[in-house]
Amino acid sequence: MVSEPGTSAVIDRPLRSDRPKETPSIFGRKKAKREFKEEPESVHEKKADEFSLEDLQSAWKRFGEAQTNVADTNKLILSRAIIKGENHEVILQLASQLEVSFLEKIETDLVQFLRSTLSNDHVVLKREVIKDEDESKKLYTSKEIFEYMLKQNPNLKDLKDRLGLDFDY
């Protein structure tokens, strides 16, 4: 419909459109009755095969061999001692907290591999940080080294005094 200048055009549109709205109204929805089944259609049974320490070590070794393009830190972690604990626990003995952080990067892949290889979905990886007894005995400064050597050979004090050596900087 074309209108002449100066006159207003009236557009004949229905007030209500038969088209569905883009956003549905929550008030006009009919409540559908849903029936819930008490059990899901397929129940996944967890595998719980027993495994020996030899089986565990073999699977551990295969995981390490499969990690060809990985960092040396991961290879270091996979070379650590493992122990088969109670209730499907695998105990990994690590040397420091730094190794724990490296383990966290590969832990999920490792546990999934062990569970599938050993046919046991209950496998849990526990980590133990073993304190090294020699770590407390490490000598860092020249004074500490001299005092350690002095305990082994008291004549070193005489030699130090004769030569006029001073280890305190």
C-alpha cells in the first residue's frame, strides 16, 4: 500500500501472529509427566581381577616403554620403586615434592593404563615421599667441609694454622 505525502498509512496487520515466538513462555507450557527408571539401562560392572606384584611391575614397565616422547622427568618417576599395597593400592616411592608435581602431570594416564592392563578398576595410586638420610649430611660451604674433614683427621687444624688458611669469607 503506497501512501501520499502528508498522509499517514495504516498497515493492516493482525495483532497476534500465528508464528511461534522465538522464546517460549514458561507459563504456557504443559507439564509433561516423566517416568524415571530406578536403574539405568546398562550397568557398567567394575572389573576387580586380582594381580600380583610381577603383573604390576610388568604393566609399569610397559607404560614406561610406551612413553617414548616424554620428558626425562617422567622417565625418572617411572624408574622409581613401586610396592603393591592392600586393597588394590599401588604405592610409588618418590624422592622429593618436586617429583610429586611431575607425577601429577601423568598420573591420570598412568592410573587408567594400570586399570585397563591389570583388569582392575579399583587400582589407586598412592605416593610416598622418602626422606634421604644422607640429605641432612650434605656439606655445602667450605667451613662445613673443613669441619667434617677435621673430625676424620684432627691434624688438619695444625696444617691450616701453619699455612695461615681461613675458610670464613
